[in-house]
Amino acid sequence: MGPGMLAALAGADAGGVATYSNAGALFGFGQLWTVPVMCFLLIVAQETAARMGCVTGKGFASLIREQFGVRLSAVAMLALLVSNTTVTLSEFAGIASGLALFGVPVYVSVPVAAVAIWMLTMSGSYRRIEKVLLAVACVFVTYVVAGVMVGPDWGAALTATVVPQLSGSPAYLSLLVANIGTTIAPWMLFLAQSNVVEKNAHADDLPYQRIDTVTGAVVASVISWFIILTTGAVLFPAGVTVDSAQAAASALAPLVGDYAEALFGAGLVGASFLAACVLPGITSSAICEAFGWERGADRSWTEAPVYRGIITAVIFVSALVVVLPNVDLFGIMMLAQVINGVLLPVLLVFMVLIASDRHVMGRFANGRVWNTLTWAMVVAVAVLTVVMFVMQAMGV
């Protein structure tokens, strides 16, 4: 257990919690049916990435460079650096927002979190980092507890999960696109494959990695289901709308009590901390891999100065921006969403082409059924991305 579980749970970060909370607050249980669909898409993407890592022993960035050349790889890495830095920034904002619910000011929470994250990523052992992050991931159970505490209509929720409730409203479609973007982010593809390589998994380990991948996707989907359930059961009937995860947590208190707010806030802090720990590392690892520089949590400053330098820079810049006054965090996060929207379909095309190449993957290359599934996912993501850009252009 580890690579698949961490990659999937890291996707339920501050942006993910905000998106799922907004879906529940605006449409009640109306988007619960998307959770199994997103779970399936996540399994397809993460299994393919893990399989590529086990079979080739190389990360995604390295395979992109080998198969598509240095220029395309450099463009992809630049986009990934900008996108992941802005997403890391949003994680620090999530940490600050979550701890603010417990009375901790931003000028205390963010620096302390930044130092803790930096020390963990510099600890020099991938296995130690993985164990710590898996322990942190246990905080996600707070969302399940909060969901049970609010006393939802379980029959209506289960029905909404299996029976799609479609709507043509711009807000509904916008959240549908956002759900895709937060469930399968570009950096998650790199993370899933890189973690497998860091763990020295091989083709013989593939059955176990598949179990890990599927388990991670299912657990992450259960978490997102309970977030939508909680806000859909409480905020939607009360007509309360939210624009952030912190707002969702705060709105729960007067309706169902302080404990629900505290649980929701604790989940937000844990989710943001987990993602903030993995994002700088996977960004640096992908860039170093693409250009042939030394990388890895087990490498020292002397052995991998660029790898550790990029991690330090991403953490420092992200934390600094969050504590600056009057910073347009929403605008910065929108930039990340746009970059991710362009980058994800391109990376998925790279992935399916590599995974289908028998010269690279041998007998573990995609079969006809898996090829059909992956190309269908690419088309679906591309169409939804175009819809997102059209809606943004229209000011929706």
C-alpha cells in the first residue's frame, strides 16, 4: 500500500473539498452520481500510470522525453511547474483557512506548516515520507463521521448515486467540469508513476499495485461522496451557498453544531497538508527526470541540488504569497485551473500512446478493451475542457 492510495487521496485537497462542498450546497444530492463515474476514470488513469512505472522503471516525465522529444517535454514541464506552484499555494491557503477555524492566525499556521512540510520532504527517506503521509491521510475519516452526524436521508442519497440527475444550467455544468479537474489532475499522473518507481516496484509487483490503485481510487471517492452528502443534506435545504471549503465548514456550525464544523475543518487541514507535502516533490521530480538531473527523496543536497532546490523554492514561494496581504488567491487558482485544463488532455494522450506501445510496455501494453476505455476518457476530458473554456469565455 502507498503509491496509489497517496496519489488518489492527495487529489482530495483544498480545491477538491471546495468543489465537492459547492456541489452539495448548490444541488444537494444532484451530483452524487458523478462520484462512481469519476472513480472509474481515476482507476483507468492511475492504473495505467502505475503499470507504466512498474514495467519501465521510469517516471512519466522520462517516458515523455524519450518518446516525444525534449521540446515537448520542456513545454509540459514548464506548464507543470507553474500549475503545481499555484496549486501548492492553494494548499497553504487551505491550511490557513482550516486552522483559522480553530483560532490560529495565518502568520502562525502557514510558516509552521511550511517548515514542517520542508523538513518532511528533506528527511531523506521515501519510505518514511510515505508512512507519515499515510498516517496523515487517516484524518479523512472526519468527513465520513461528519456525514453520519448530520443525519442525511440515506435512501435519497443512494438513489441519487445510481440514478443520474442531469441539468443544463451553466452552474451545474461548470461544477461537473470542476469535478473532473479536481479528481484527475495532471500532477496526479506524475505522482502515481513516480511513487511506484521510488518504491522500486517491478512488473512482478503489478498485481499488488493494481490493488493499491483501485483501493486508493475507491477510498478517495468515498471521501468525496461524503463531502457532497454532508453539504447536500445540510446547506442545500437551508439555501446556504459556499465559495470555499472554509465557508462550508463555518456554515455547518449554526445548522448542526460545532463538532461538525470542527471535523470538517480538521479534514480540510489534513487534506491540504497531505497535498502540500507531495506537490513540491512531484514537481521537482518530474522536471529533474525530464532533463536527466539527479532526483529522489533519498538523494542528498550534494547529489541532487536541483531536485531539493526546486522543492524548497516551491514551498517558500507558495507560503510567502499566502501570507502577503491583499493577494488575489482566487485569480491565481483560476490560472492553475486553466493550465491544468490545457495540460491534462495532452498528458492523457501521451500516456495512452506510451501505454499502447509494445516496444515500451511489452506484454503489459494496453489491450483493446483498455485502449478503448483510455481513449474514451481522453475524449471525455477534452470535451469537458472545451466546455469549461467556452463557459469561462462567456463569463459563466
